Amino acid sequence: MFVKKSVDDLAVFSGSPLFNDFKSTSSLYQPALSSFLQYSKAFFDNRHYTNNGPNVKLLEKRLAEFHQTKYCITFSNGFWAIVLAMKELALAGKTEVLMPSFTYRRMADIAAWVGLKPRFCEVSPDTLAATYDTAKPYINEQTALILAVHPIVNCCDVTGLQQLGIEYGIPVLFDAVESMYETIAEGKIGSFGNAECFSMHASKLLNGCEGGYVTTNDEELAHKLRLKRSFGFAGQDNCIAGGGLNAKLNELHATMALANLDELPQLVVANKKRYDLYKTLLSAVTGVRLLQFDERYQTSFKTIIVELTNDWPFSRDKTIELLNAERILARSYYSPALHQKKMLYPACSADLPLTDYLCTRFMLLPCGDFIGANDISQVVMLLQFLRDNADQIKSLQLSEANHDSN
């Protein structure tokens, strides 16, 4: 039952929030405790808690098989996975990494940490990701690496971006943090480019509490990454030139990931039920367009993203403000874009009018393991309520703003 009867009931106007607890956009899936404890015995009984323990080895083997690739190298988190992969793949003597501006808020910071200048490119309005055509104009003699980022829903132009790298002799690293479960016509995500990077943060599809990994078919790259994640130790008391750092995945996180990996199929089934319900209910809300998963291929149905079209009466940011007040933790989709941000390091930017437009229109809605059918119904009914009462809401907000200014 939807309890909002008038606009005075909205939380922004001092009404009670729609939900007692906050509704997140993160997956936060928990495996069966019995499964976690069973996997834990492998390292606990042998007191092998870190430094390439039994569960790390097993996880790497299973993930390589899962992604149909030769090698998987795990890390303490997704940050070090992508940092070390970028560091190893970037062409020596070159200074720039090409990436879309419409992507993860800290991606440019990661490039700067590696010592590269981010150069931003446009995306396709159809996929919200870079393509061969949107990236090619930004290739130049200083391009050291193409960072091809998969969007949160569906995948980027894998074939085109790989071809771009081949044409110019530039390595291609795929950021597949949001595409762990996906396939495309050419095969399973994880086996493309020079390498692909993934996250096992609790918010991601594969919850290791924290962690990350790189998949690759390049034996030399895999060897280098294994060394660099472990201080550069190549055997007892043997440190390689160039060193490394402590970016190892520990056994506890590997255990959590293994237990969750077993249950991925049932999580995806539950995700699809949530997605299908959103799809049905949102079809009646004018001005709110659900980004649909490409069901021709395997997909996770993990994240719910909507576009607020020109028929929607509020800005995206104002809509998020209204929803957040009701304890619906809706979030903007990659906004502001990277080229719009003030940076404390060199970056190579350009006018990106399509990205400027797109980054004002999309937001994430609650999803994941703690979101039920009734929660989804309440969220969608609230959106319809906001639309039906838009004029009165705007009038009250204007009145409050005028009162505050006086």
C-alpha cells in the first residue's frame, strides 16, 4: 500500500520517509554461511592466511575457467588490479591513456597515479560507452594505452576497440568491473584485448567483501603481475629489479568470493526477477525509460538504470534529491563527467557535447539482494506520484526557497 496521499507527505516537506531503512543500489549478496565456513577450512586448518594460499589459487583457477581465458591474477582490490595492469601495458615513452569521459568517477585519478595523462573521448548514445568511431579521433602519437570501459548495462564495442588497438599498435585494456557475467557475440567477457580488469567489492556481482582480478591470455603479463602484486618477490629473498607492492588478495576474501561464485546463477535469477518487475511497472511511468539488458546474450541483470527523458517534469538531480529524502539511495550515473571536473594533475580534454548532455539524464535505482518486489513497487509508485503532482511540488519548493531567502 502506497502511503503518500498529498505532497505534504513527501519527506522533503517534512513528511515521514517512504522507507524505514535505506534502499541501496549495491548488490551486497551473501552466500550461505555453511559454504563460507567449508571453504575456510582449506586455509584455516593449515594456517595459510595469505601469500598465494589455497583458496586464492582455487579462485584464480575457477575464474580463468569462468572467463574462458588462460590466466587470472587476483589482487587486494580492483584499484591495484587496474593500476598494475595499466602500468605494465602502457607503451614506454608515451604519455597518455585514452578513456571515455562518461565513466567511473575516479578513473582519471587512476591514470594519473600510474603517471599517465588521461585523454577523454566521446561515447555512443546507444551504449553509453566508447566505440571505434568515438575513440579514433583522439588517438595520437602520445597514446600509450586504450582503456576500453564497459558501461554498467551491456557492453562496449569490444571488436571495434580491439581493432583500433591493432591498427595503431596500441595495447587495449578492458575495464570490465561491471561486466563480470556478460557475454557478447564474440564470446565471454574476460578474454578480450591485452587484459581485462574486474572488481570483487561487496557492491559488485561477485562479492569477495573486497578484491579484484585481471584476466589475460598473455603469459608474460600474467607473470609480471604476479610478481608486482607481491613486493616483486621471485622466490625467497629474491626481489626483482623494479620491485612491486603489497597488493595480494588474502584467503578470507578469496573464501567469500568462492562461496559467492557457487551461487552466482541463483543471484542472476533473482536479479532478473527484479529487473522484469521494474520493466513492467516503469512502462506506465511517462518520462522514465529503463535501460534494457541485451537478452540475446548472457547478462547479470544486476543494476537498474533509467533515463529521465524530456517528458519527465524534474531534472535528474532534483529527482535524486526527492528520492533520497525518502531513503531511496538513487544515484546519478557517472556524473559529473570526468572532463567536467577540476583536476590537480595534467589531463587532455576537449569539448564533449554529447557526454555533457548524457551525464544529466541517467540515474541508478535500488536493486540487489536486499531489494524485494514490494520495495520496487513502492519506488515506482513514488515516481508516478512525483509525476502526477509535479506542479504542486515545484510550487511548494519555490515557496520554501523564497521564504528561506527572506
